[in-house]
Amino acid sequence: MKKLSLLFAMWLIFNLFASYDVIAEEADDFKPTIVALGDSIPFGTSLRDRNQAFPNPILEGKTTVINKSATGQTSSQ
């Protein structure tokens, strides 16, 4: 049992120092796109400013929103 524990400890230490470092650059210019489909809620029917409609505040506005919703839209449309 001690031999197994020692081998496991050596394996852990080896993996700690021999692991590959993955370096990823942050893409500051990456901006996800959201496409909104639906009826009056994503359309923003009762809002003065349609930019306040449901899909726009997602990710605190750090997205591109394509709002293809329309008032009265049904699932068959």
C-alpha cells in the first residue's frame, strides 16, 4: 500500500511540473451576437425605446442584437 501511495504521489508531482501550459489570448474585440425571434416581448411593444426590449440587456449590452421579432408573431410563422 505504501508503494502505491508513493507512486501516486510521484505521479502527481510529475504531472504538476510536466503539464503543458495553455496560453490563450483574450479577444477584446469579440462580441457575441444574439438573434431574437418571438412576439411582443422581445419586440418591445409597450416600451418607448425598443432598445430596452428583452434581448438587449443580455450581457449588459456587450452583444450585437439582431431582433427579428414582431408583434403578434406565432410559432408557425
